[in-house]
Amino acid sequence: MSRFGGHSRQLIDSTIEQWKTRCLMGDQSLLFPHSEVRPWAPIVVEDVNNRFNGNPLEGDAGGGRFSSKWAEQMEGATQEVRLLGTEIILIHLLFASSVSERTKLAVLKRALDGSEIDLPPTGDPVRAMGQQIGHPGIGFNTRRDLQVGYLIDFVLRFKRETPERRAELLDSPWELRDFADSTDLPVREMRHILLHLLRPDEFERISSGTHKREIVTAFASLLPPDAPADIDERLLLIRNRIQGYIGTDEIDFYMGELRGVWSATAGSDSEGVGDLEALAWKKQIVLYGPPGTSKTWQAKMLAETVIRRAALEAWGPKRYFGNLAEAEKAVEENVFWLQLHPGYGYEQFIRGLRLEGDVTRYRPGFLPWLVDKLGSQDRGDDLEPLPGVLVLDEINRTNLSEMLGEAFSLLENGQRGKPRELPGFDHTQAPDVLVIPENLYVIGTMNEIDQSVETLDFALRRRFLWRECPFEADTMLEIVADRWVTEVPARFTYDGAAPQLEALADRARSLNDEIAASQELGRQFQIGHTYFADIAFFIGRWAEGRRTKPPKGTYLWTSKGKPQPPLIDLWTRSLKPLVEQYLAGSDIRDSELDRLQTVFLK
């Protein structure tokens, strides 16, 4: 079964069972089961749908935030409508590990504003806010309107069915899947989350359609020839086969050796093409964006996954799981890194003249050496050789077209494996030949502000696929939570600081929005999430000298909204020097810096 994920979830599962019985099959309240109020009656669901899906507020309308838009859409609603809306949001939040318990409860309390109903202090649904199942993806938070809108639409369509048909749908996972897909609304993360909540033994705890597709592609050799076409049915077959190889049903595609075979996707679109798919097709990809957006780390994960995936496909499941140590050895040996800089060029990468005694000779550079090493692999135990991955870190810090030389054209589709004689030789040497094999993949990273991206010509761009790596608030919070354990004294809990840390993520977004809109700067000067994650260090040093916790979690701002020392340190020691450098030479440097400081610290 697919319930295993390292988290306690009994209260979540109990809440869903109550939801199915009381609300989907009946009309009772989820939060107030003994009340006579019937918020899940079809007429109430129709009202909520008309207010939300029938009155979408786009962009900055309604205050721009989900909570402010929701308040406007629910204005004048009855108690039943407000209670139903709150309980729908509760179901929406159950899965998410990226939202803290305190924030979930605060969202529910805000949704009840104006209803004269208080959130009950006990009961499985409320207590379930302290549990989690998985990370719902970036799009879950950035497009919460689409997620909640899909859930409302599902409930409305479900309520229009007869009681007998509703029971049939809940009892049949594949009919339920077809029903979930029978909508005109965008199918996003909530579709996958909802199916897992309702039928966790058949549907994985995966919120991304792209992830599901990548897993099935990675483990396709486990599928029989007559396997069904549906992605979720194929996942269930793969799970059952892997359980047989590993000998336990407590497996999870996001953990351990399984994740290392398929997981290489990033970005906000959970239904689009993944990085691994793009790289497999084009063989070259560039991860680009502002500094501090984890591009190098993502390139590393992508490169390692290429090798593990190839090992699984070449060796087959039985030999792969029986030779995991050899697969990890290949990851170390077959991933090659080059940190590029202005002094690195053709002579170092392709070949250059070297003085040997009294004779000057051509000697191969890094790329021919790499190709030779790939061609001479010996994995032993009759294990097939594996591909290689070349990571070119910070590609626009050198003249890339000049550095690539003859490899420039050999990267083109249809040119892999074809020999190219290199110009220039002496009579004591045979001409050198360069070949780029089919099994060599290239990953580039690029900070847009290091050097103008206009220096990359269109012919070079055409040889790569591109994927932007923007600031990600969720990733920032994950890094802070991870660093909290080592940087902050144990008596200060992360949960206590979580509300203000989430407010910090909002301030970071606002700062980057202002930088993008600034005539002096622009989108390429936005600040990456790793810069903001330094806050864990500053909080840790400030907390060391305190005997008591800051009152009401005021780690970053006082109760009156004034910035605390850790936030000031983050600005003055990490962010301000960077922005000052960005604004060097600007006639309005000081005023622009003051404006951005106010946006961030207020």
C-alpha cells in the first residue's frame, strides 16, 4: 500500500473516513458532527461553487491573496456556506507538509470570520492539522485558487449523483479516478491529492502528474506487456513488483534508493515535462536563474539520477537492486564537473599545444579525456557500461562558443557518434579526431547576472533546452527547517517561529517582486532562496543569549511590527551588500536601496 511516507497519519485517515460518511454520502458537518446544520447539502455546495468558481478573482483583485479573495467571495454568505467553505479548505490542507499546523489552523479560523462560529478545539479533523502526508508542490501554494476550485467542483459533481452511485464511486478506485478527471477545470495537484486521500491503497502519495510519469518511465521494465495505459494503474503494478524485490510493503518512491532512480524534476508546473525527460530527449539542458536558487545542487541531483536510471534500464531490476553499491560507484565515476571561468577555453577543453622538451605537440583537453574514459568502462560482473554526465557550472563565465570549438556542432541532434577531424597537426602525429558519444549528457548552470546572457548566440541556445530556477519560498522554508536543528538551540522550536518565518517568505517574495519591477534592476537581479535561508544562523546566534523564548513567536518582528536583530542581521550582512552591488553606478542608488529595505523589513 502507498500510505508509508515516514509521517504519522492516523488522524488524517480518520478524518477522511468521517468526511466520506458524514459529508460526501450525507450532508452533515465535518467539524460539528452532532449539529443539526447540514453544510454539505447540494444547495449549499451550489452556493459555494457560484461564489468561488462562478466569481473568480484574478491577479490583484480582491487584495491579491487567497485569503483576501476568499473573504470577498464569501461576503454576505450564510453560516452554512461559510462552514462548508471552511471544511472544504480543511480537506484541501490535510495532505500538505509545507504548511505548519499553526498556519493551517489560522487559515481555518480566518475562513470562519463573520460566521459567528468558533473552530472547535478538539476532534480528529482539527487535530489532523498537526499531521501531514507529503509536499504538495510549489503550485499548491502559488495557485491555491485552482486547487480549491477543483475540490469544490469535485464535491458539486459528486453531490449531483445518486446515493447509490456515490457509494459505487467510493468503492471503485478506477471509476473514482475517471470521475475525478471528468471536469472542465484544470487538473492540478489537488486531483492527485484527493485520489490518494480517498483511496490510499491504490493511489500514491504523489501530488505531481509529472512525478508519476517519471516514476513509470524509470521502472517501465517492471511492467508486463499487457499493462494498462493509465498512469495510476501502472504505478500500482510497479509498486507490487518492487515490494517483491525489496521484501517489504513499506516502500515509498520519495525515499531511499527508489527516489535516486527517477527524481530530478523541479519547477512550478507539476504536469509538464520534467528535467530528466527533457535531458533524455535533447541531451543538453541549462538551469538558469538568479544566484542562490540551488542550480548547482539541482544539476547534481539531475546528473546522479541519469546514471541510476540508466543502470536500472541496462541491468534490469533484479541486477540493479542486487548491485546498488556498483550503481553508486558509477554515480561517482561517471559524473564529471567543470567550474568554468574566464581563463578556461578551447585549449583546456578540446586540445591545445604543449611544449614537450624541444617539441610542441597538440595534446587533448578535458572533453577527449572524458570520452576516452567513458569508452573504457568496466563495471564487472557482466554489468553493461553506463552513460556519462558533464556538468558545466556557470557557463556564461567563459566564452562558451569558443570553448566548445568543434564540439559546438557535434552537440547537434544527428551528429552524436560522428567523428570530426580536428584542424592542425604535425607530421609526427596522426590527426586528432573528436567524437561525442550518444551516451554523454551535458547539464549547464547559469547565473543570469554574471555576464549578459546576450553573449550566448542563438545557435548555441538551440542546442540546449532551458529551465528557469526562480526564487522558491517553499524551498527557502525547507532549508531553514533543516538548518534549524543545527543552528538554533534545542529549547527554541521551529514551530514556534514558523508563522514569522512564513511571513519572512512573503517579505522575500515582495522584495523580489519589487526588484523585478525596478527600472534600475530587473528580473535577473532577484535574490535566491538560499540567501534568505541564512536567517537560521542569525536566529541561532541571537537565541543563544536568551533564557526564554520570544513572546508569541516574535523571532523576526516584535508584536508592534518592528524588526528584531536576526532580521536586521539578515538584511545588513547578507542582502543589503548584494543589492548595493547590483545598484553600483545608479544615480538613485541610496533612495532605491532605502525603498527595497522598507519593503523587506516592514
